[in-house]
Amino acid sequence: MTAEEYRLKIEAALEQCFRVPEDMPQAGLAEAMRYSLLAGGKRIRPMLVLEFCRIAGGDMEKAMPVACAVEMLHTYSLIHDDLPCMDNDELRRGKPTNHVVYGECTATLAGDTLQAEAFGTILRSELPAERRAACAGVLADAVGLDGMCCGQYLDMLWEGRDLSEQELTDINSRKTGALLAAACRMGVAAAGGNQRMLDAAGHFGAAIGMAFQIRDDMLDVLSTEEKLGKPIGSDEQEHKNTYMVLLGKEGCEKTVRRLTQSAKDILREGFEDTAFLEQLADELSVRDR
């Protein structure tokens, strides 16, 4: 299956989520949730769930709720990240951010509900009970006290001071890398894969997650608002610590290449059918949006 075929299947599944009749009291909340969930994007995280499930010998159709769940969780993080109390962004994927359209209170609740529904979607799936529990556990670890929320907290706590490369990595390995690594591991868990597969999947996700963040920092300087669908140059304007500041363009490019090669090498230690994921890693390393 190609990346585009995966994306279309994922979009079709997400389209069925939270379709609440207009006369229901929670219809407005569901509308706000769907606004951000269906706003497009690369759908990398659910794609990773499905592909890792496939190469671990699992049933991708039964893993689709897990794939949708990780995208719900990711969408919640974007809604909250854009809020006035966080980054105060007004544009996401070329559209007004959730709080601009629905107000800050509804946007906050839309994010809260997407987080809760992510776990509910996994636990209500048709996977065997032990696999549902494993997937939910991986996701909880990725976003909890030592995961994505911790990364957001450190980003806020250390704002305004010069960071070392290790401190910046401490933030981004949680803020970005943890959920990408979790998506890979959840695919294996949904398939009932072994520990060797889980370890290889997690290391692959962590490596491409770090490369993804470095590429993001590069694009904030090198890309255009039209391509990214959000303002560029905001990191410099807000005096944020980024890999571009620490490493420069050539240093970032070198590090992305190293991380991408490391991800592909690790992947081969746990799986045989790695062509799709290796190509995906290469494409993400040179993406322009």
C-alpha cells in the first residue's frame, strides 16, 4: 500500500468519528473536535500504526481504531498548543486555529474530549483485550508525566533562557518524539508482536521523531507560509531555542541524515519487510512542509 492509499483509508475512518446530530446538546463540541481532526495533515502517526501492524503480522483493519486514536491524541495536542495561554497561534494547516473559530473555552474542551476519546476508541476496538490494554498503556506513557505533556511543560519552563543541545533534546524527545515512537509501538502491540519488534519500532520512532523536529526547526526559517500553512519565522521572533540556532543549517542537515540512517538500520534489526518505512523516513527527512 502506498502512503497516499494509507492516507485515504485513514481520512475515511476519521470522517466517521464524532458525527453527532445537530439537535444533541454536545453537537457544538463535536463540531469543534471534527474541525481540527479533519483539517488535513500528513497522517504520519496513524500511518505508522497501520504499517507496523502489517509488518508485525497483524490485521490492519482491526488496528484502524488504534490509528485513529493516535491522531485524536495528536490533534488534541495541536489545539492546546495553539491556545492563547500557550503559543497563541491563529493559523494551523492554512486554516484559523480552533480557538479562533470556536472560542478558547470550547477549544480547550475539544482538546480534552479528543484526549479522552482516544483512549476510549482503543478500548472499544475489536482487538483482543490484552492488545487493547497494551496499546492504551503505550499511549498513556507517551503523553503523560514523562511524555508529551512533560515536553510541553519543559518548553514553557525553560522559555527565555539559552538551552544546551541536551536540554533541547530533553524537550523535543518528549514533545514530538514520544508520540511518534508510541505510534510505531502501538502498531506492533495491536498485532501482538514480540519484544524485539517493540524495541525496534520504538527506536525507529524516536529517531525519526528527532529528525522530524529538527526538520521542523529548519522549515520555520527556510520555508514559506503558503507551504507550511502557518506563519514562519515565529521561532526567531519569539527568541525560541531551536536546532537551527544551536547547529546551523549544515549541522541540522547532517544530524537529520544521521538520525534517518540510524532509524533505518534499527528497523532492519526487528523486521524483514521494511521498504515502505525506509522510504517514509527518507521522505520525511527532506520534506518541505
